[in-house]
Amino acid sequence: MTEPQDLTGLSFEDALARLEKIVHSLEAGDTPLEASIDLYTQGQALKKHCEAKLAGATARIEAIQLGSDGTPTGVRAFDAA
């Protein structure tokens, strides 16, 4: 079994690419059981990392508030609801 990876410095795009590669490997069905378990565990960690990156990005998105004349009057936090 492989040791958990430190994903803190991994970009969303790189993590997603790794996750997609793992999914393709598992879907192919030619990976031995122990290796499949390791890949699945890595995939779970990558999924969690991607979800955290998306949550952080969503929290930083701001919507520009426009005045009646169409000029920006300020910003407000993004509300996904």
C-alpha cells in the first residue's frame, strides 16, 4: 500500500488530471486488486483536494454591484444559493 501524498501544493488542474487517469485505470479493469485499492484511496484524496479547491475559489468570487447608471459601486461576496 502506498503512503498518502501531500497534495497541498497541487493545482486543481493537476489534481483533476491525476484523478481522471486513476478513473481510467480503474475502469479498464486490468489493475490487480491491491493496486486498485491504492488507486481508489489516492482518487478519494484527490477528489477531496479538488472539492476543497473549488470551495475556496467559490468563496473568493465576487459579484460587481452596479449603480442605476451602470457604473460599478462596489463588490459583494458571491452567493451560490
